[in-house]
Amino acid sequence: MSARLPVKEFEKQYKDHLSGFQQWEQKDHADKWLSYEKNLGENLSIDETSVSNGELYTIVTNKAAHGGKGALAAIVEGIKTTDIVVLL
């Protein structure tokens, strides 16, 4: 019978060593915003959503992707125009 790695230990090992998370270029600001410049296009959609506890996020998508792969251009914490425009 093989030994099993506890789930929490597996999650930690994956995050810290296997996933590349520690070297992710957006790691420092990922809790506030994510931007995928390669997904920007001429026609963008912008929407806001509330995830939980009143947290508001703005989601920017590329209309040319029709909701498929490459659609997400940015997700930003909050709904202030000045905060969003700076990132795009």
C-alpha cells in the first residue's frame, strides 16, 4: 500500500513548488487587479459584479472573443473609473 500525502500538504507543495505561483508576474497585485494585455481589443465590454460581502469588481472583456478563450482582459477590485482606466 502506498503512503498518501495529506491534502493540505499537497496544496502547499503545488502552490509553492509546482504551479509557478511564486514566479507569477502578477502575484504582487493579484489581490487588487489582473490584466491580460494580449486580450485587449478594439471593442471591449465592461461590467461590474459583487462577489460576496459587498465586494465590487469590474470585469473587462474583449467582445471579439465572444465569451470564449481570450475574452478576459482585466478584473479590477472596485468600480472607480479612474482606477480601471489606469490599468488598461
